Amino acid sequence: MIDNRSEPPPYVHIKRNAYLIKKKRDGVIADIGCTHCKSTECSDNCVCRVQCISCSKACRCSDMCSNRPFRRDRKMQVVKTELCGWGVVASESINKGDFIIEYIGEVIDDALCEKRLWDMKYKGVQNFYMCELRKDFTIDATFKGNLSRFLNHSCDPNCKLEKWQVEGETRVGVFAARYIEVGEPLTYDYRFVQFGSEVKCHCGASKCQGYLGSKKKITSKLDISWGSKRKRTSTSCLAIVKSNSF
Ligand SMILES: [Zn+2]
Ligand SMILES: [Zn+2]
Ligand SMILES: [Zn+2]
């Protein structure tokens, strides 16, 4: 199936997650803030930073504190790639650790997630854009989202997904895993759980596994926990397939 369209397939652009489930606030730490931090710029020991909580109004630090991601997307461009369908390239250089863009979509529960997956499988849809964070909390960018949905998979990616708490809300950000130059394709590891037929990987990395993701069944969902002790945990994605055949 060859697609000659010069525009990516349509989706509804949204700026914040659209909740199709009841929005729950996570914990109360976000309300307390890092009151022990004395500087306007929080250090590596900041209690917010070590827990992947964005500093907020409750914190003593200034608006310029670097532990406040999710504020400005980096400049990027959607491009048609040779082998991997649509992709995204950086339009400015990005330093390691920098926030790049939020992974945005509809927040759905497990029942709706499963229903959508089966619907798409039935219709022969090859592109899933789902990121499962925990039970009954999957961000689905299939119908609504932002440019983050066009990032391709790589077995040797330059970005990673991180789960953060921002003002009590769980959000997923794409962060630079290393320094990224202008024009470089932005990629992350989908940690894909296979749903449907095998999808060949064209990431071109020397350590490419050949196929997207593991061969686990969809029932064995990946468990994702919050980061602890300065170690940011990456999120795992469920059944995100942007196959080369679209
Ligand atoms: Zn701070
Ligand atoms: Zn702090
Ligand atoms: Zn703080």
C-alpha cells in the first residue's frame, strides 16, 4: 500500500490531554512544593525534581527554575521519511535532558483502550498511538493529539518519554536523551507490545532489533512506576505502531 499524500493523515490538534475518564489528582506532594529549596533554581536534590514533579506555585523557586518542563515545545517539523512514514525532525538544537514536547492525546480507560484496539484491528488500521501509563490511564493520540504523535521509533533513540506530575496531573513528556542537532529525526523507543502482525523496523540503528518491540501479548501489559531517587523512569508504550506501510 503506497501512500502519496503530501499531508499527514488528519487528526484533531489539541493542546492538553482530553480526559474521557474522570480526572484524578495524584497525591498531595504537588501542593506542598519544595519549600526546602533556597535558591531560585532548584538543584538536583530538590524534592520535586527527584520525584519527577514539576515545580509549581507552591514552590519557592522562581518561574525560571529548570524543573518546570511542559511549558514550551521545541521547534520541530513533520516530514515524510523514506522508510518510516511521517516523522519529526528538530528545527533547533536541543540539549540533553531538555523537555521537547508533551505526549498528548485522549486519556482513556482499559475497556475503551481494548475496544479501540480491536476496532482498529478489525478495520485493518496499522497505526496505533497509545501510551499506557497505568491501569485505566492510557493516552491515545490516534484521533486527537499534537506533533508528538509523529515521532518514530528507533532502537537507538535520541529522545525518551518521562512521566511527570504537573500541578497534580500526570503528564508524559518527550525529553532529549542526548544532544540533538538541527535536522535530526526525533525518535524514541516505543517499547511496543505487539498487537497484530509483525512490523519491520527501519530505524537504521546499528543495534536495530529488526522488528518493532517485544513479542509479548497485549494481555501482559507493562508495569510503569514513578521515578525514585533522582532516577527518572521512562514510560512504556502500548501498541504504538506507525508502520512503514502507510
Ligand atoms: Zn523549582
Ligand atoms: Zn525545589
Ligand atoms: Zn519545587
